[in-house]
Amino acid sequence: MTQMDEQESRHPREKHFFIPAGVLIGFGVGLIAGYLASGILIGLGLGFLAQAYIKSVHAPPSGQYTPCCGLEKQWVSIVIGLFLIVLGIGIIWSPVNLMPYIIGIFLILVGVIIAAISLKNARR
């Protein structure tokens, strides 16, 4: 048994279904409230936030695995979740003049953050 197999047998990767659960809950609430697309987006965002929370609470001890491209970080799920929630709320309130700017600024910030992380990892 290799070292990787031993680590996985001690800490098996758990599968969580918060994202599809959030979509279904948002779908139901959106149908009831009359805002189907917004309900789905907000539910999906809440599912990403729940996934990030569970990852942070049940994280394996440091040194148990080798991170790959920063994907073990919870900030990715948090950023995606917050973006989807803001987008869903924005559709309901529909500030038509502001939403393209809000979405554009958000996407630029995420791109800059990802580029900075890539540069930091390239220097190692």
C-alpha cells in the first residue's frame, strides 16, 4: 500500500451535495416567490457558501496532502457563492444601469486575484 493510499484510507474524501441541494431549494423558493432565475442563483450561491464552510470545518490536518493549484482553498467557493447571491438579488431589484458595472468589476477583481496567485505559484 502506497503512502497516498494510506492517507486516503485514513481521511476518505467525503462527498457533499450542498450545491445541488441549494439549487433545488432555490428552485422551489423561486417558484413560490415568482422569481425562478433569482431563486436558483441565490440557492446555488448558498450551496457554494455551505460547501466552503464544510471544507473549512472538516479540513484534514496540514501536511496530509499536496495542494494542487490552490484548489483546496475555500475562498474560491466563497467568491463564487457571493457572486451568485449578489447576481440573484440584482435580478430581483434589477438596477439595470448598475449591474453590468458590478459584474464587470467583480470579474476583473477575480481575474487579477487568480493571476496574482498564478504568479506567486510560478515563482516557487
